[in-house]
Amino acid sequence: MEAKINETLIALACGDITEESTAAIVNAANARLAGGAGVDGAIHRAGGLAIMKECRKIGSCPTGQAVITSGGNLKARYVIHTVGPIYRGGLKDEARLLQCAYRESLRLASENSLQSISFPAISCGVYGYPIAEAARLALQTCIEFAGENTGIELIRHILFDRRTYEIFSIEFKKLLFNHNNGD
Ligand code: AR6
């Protein structure tokens, strides 16, 4: 499903983010930028060693922040590495940090004049964030960003499995309803 907010199309799709041809794809990394399991492992496998070399040079990335490298062998020209929060029950500032991770990634894309970006479901795997809550925060942040006309034409959310896609779709419909009714 998809919806246009100002000049930005926000789209949800089921799939593998390493196959995306948006200008940038976002990696759900860890603070050491050391590679790992899940989408991080998949991106480094598909993108090749050049990405890890750049990550080593950068060194680290605090939770809620983002850094940019080239896309190596990927179709995407850039990888934006962000670090979502580990979910520890919801009282450790996780919601704000998850929103920051999306917002900082979008800001980096906009600053680098990139017109399209694809996100995975940050923190929804190894880091254990409840998916509906994470989806709401992710989509709300993207809708707000689109409202600011930042030159980004396309934001894609690439959900790896059907269940995550369905949950994101439900949350997106609720947010669009509120958005269109002036909340
Ligand atoms: N394309 C799209 N989504 C994917 C892919 C893929 N190829 N592979 C997995 N996902 P996770 P996190 C989904 O665990 O929770 C790593 O070890 C997955 O199903 O990758 O932010 C890092 O190094 C889930 O919905 O990221 C960190 O240490 C979502 O991507 C830690 O995991 C995120 O799951 C980060 O944990």
C-alpha cells in the first residue's frame, strides 16, 4: 500500500531490502558498526567489503543517530547505517530513540540530495521492539518528515515477512485516517 503526503510517496512492500534500487537503503546496525545478524548481515553480504571498510573508518554510531557509506555492490548508491534502541520494556527512552533513528536517516538522505530511501523495520528483529508500536513510530516520523517538503520523493518500508507487512499496513491506515482528519 502507499500514500502521498505533500511531495513524498510513502510505500510499504514485502521483500528483501538488499534488492532495492532507491538511492539509499537503511541498515539496522549496531553502535560499533561491526556487522551482525538480520538485515545488517544481509546488507554487508550483498554489498561487499567496501561498505565494512568505510564503517571501520567511521568507527561507531550512537543509538538514534545515523551515518552514511557508499552502497558497494548494491543497486542502491548509498547505505545509511542507523542504530535503533534495544527494547527493554518501553521505559528506557526507546520510543524517542526509534523516532530519532528514522529522522536522522531521513535528514542524512535529504542533506545528500537523495530523492529515494528504503527502510527495514528497525529494532523489530534482534532488538525486540513490539512491531505495532515500532510501525506507528516509524510511519508517524516519515509522515511528519514528508510534511516538511525535504526533497525526498519516495520513502519505502521494506518488510521482510508477511506478518510485519500486515502490521505496518494496519498502523499506516490508522495514521492516514488521523492525518486526513486533521489530528
Ligand atoms: N530485508 C529486509 N528486512 C530484513 C532483512 C532483509 N534482507 N533481513 C531481516 N530483515 P534485525 P534490529 C528484517 O534483527 O532488530 C543485527 O545483528 C527482520 O525480519 O535485522 O534493529 C545488528 O548488527 C526485522 O523485521 O535488526 C544489530 O546488532 C527487521 O529486519 C541488531 O541486529 C530488523 O531486524 C539490530 O537489531
